[in-house]
Amino acid sequence: MADDYKIKAVANKIIERLYNNGDLDKATLAALRGASKLTSPKAQKAWPIIMDYLPHKYLSQNGKPTAGEVAIYAAIRFYAIFQQGQDKFVSIKEENSSAGVSLFTALAKLRQDEKVKQALDRRVQVLLATTNIDSVLNSLVHLVEILKSNDNKALEIDFPLLAQDLYKFQWNYHCANEVRLAWGEEYFGHNNDLSEGK
């Protein structure tokens, strides 16, 4: 548990560094958007920032990205996609902030729109049906893009929490199932809360 919390804290620090109090590191953000994996040549632009904040024990010793590196890279890439074209900070501002929402809570809010509900449900169900991290990351890219394109720019997404989830997801099959269940509960269960309030 302490390890996954550490991943969340590191992701938060990297995202804050990329935002840089409104003076965005646009070159690194562009590189992140254009590189699907940490091992991509385009991702090298982000390596100094990632390596500067990620504790040594999470760094690869053999050139194959660790679970921590994969989780951190994915979360900051999703942040870069969502931040594009916006001056306002789109992630949480502080490590223990309650202002932000999880990605799946944000998607649950979008699900209230009947025009996108069916297509969104299909994409989320595909994601929840897999335990392959590469497939999960690919699905998450599309979900972040859908969320961004549907005028949800006012949201502050807790991307560090997503890094924590992605780290835990890679531990073993049981942990992947726990993460998938939590995501499903946030996505499908949140809609019950919203409809009860009507």
C-alpha cells in the first residue's frame, strides 16, 4: 500500500513540474502526447523529469520499464492529453486534494449524456474486461480523449490516483481484478447516485 501511495505522490510532483505554475513545459507535454510508451524515442524528452522524481528502486535495471515507470508514464501522458490547449491546471493541485475527481467518476458524469452513453459504455466495458496492461493503457487513451472532446475542461482529474491504480493493476491478477472492480463501481455506481438525486 505504501508503494502505490508513493507512486501517486511522484506522479503528482511530475505533473506539477510539467504545469510549472501556468508556464507549461509545452515541448515535453507534446512529446508525451506523441509517445505511447516510455521506451519510445519521443518519450526521451520526458525522461529527465521522470528519472529526477522517481525513486531509484522504481527504475529499471535492465532496460525493461518497471511497473512504477509504466504507471507514472501513462498517468503523465494522459495528463498531457487532457491539458492540451488549456491554460487552467486540469489535474489536482495538491497531493491530498479533494477538489479533483477520479477519471472514472468524470466518465460517469459524462455518461449522463444519452448521446455518448452507449459508445462510452462499450469502451469502458472493453477496458474492464482485460487484464493486459497494454490494452488497458490503449483503452484509457481513448477514454481520456473522449472526456476531453466532450467539453469537460472544467474538471480537475486526479491523474496521480490513476497512476496509483495502474501500478497496483500490474502486481498480479488478483490486484488487477480489484482495480477493475473499483473502476467499474466508480463508473456504473456513480450514475445510481446521480439518478437518486433527481
